[in-house]
Amino acid sequence: MATLLHSAETGRSSSAFAHVFEMASNMLSLWRQRVVTRRELGYLDERMLQDIGFSRLDAEREMSKPFWRE
């Protein structure tokens, strides 16, 4: 009986760990995407910014945000 309980508990904890790991991985990917996207805004000229509906001021504001802020 103890073995069955131990196995069930181990399965839950590894599943919980996998879920936490997946969430952390997703968050890191999102943060990385924000860093890259914000850096790329700096390379766009005025015409390109206008094409995406941004002004230079909008781009500067977005680029100044830390990666963890949306």
C-alpha cells in the first residue's frame, strides 16, 4: 500500500514540476522575444515605423521598457 501511495505522490510531484518548468520556459521565451523585438524597433527608419503604425516616440517608449514589462 505504501508503495502505491508513494508512486501516486511521485507522479503528481513530477507532473507539477513539469508544469512549473513549462511555465518558466514559456516566460523566458516571451521575455527573449520582447528583447529581440524591442531591439529591432531601433533599426527601423521613419517610413518603416509609419508602416506599422508607430512614431519614433512610440518606438523609443517601447524600447525603453524592461523585458519583463508588457
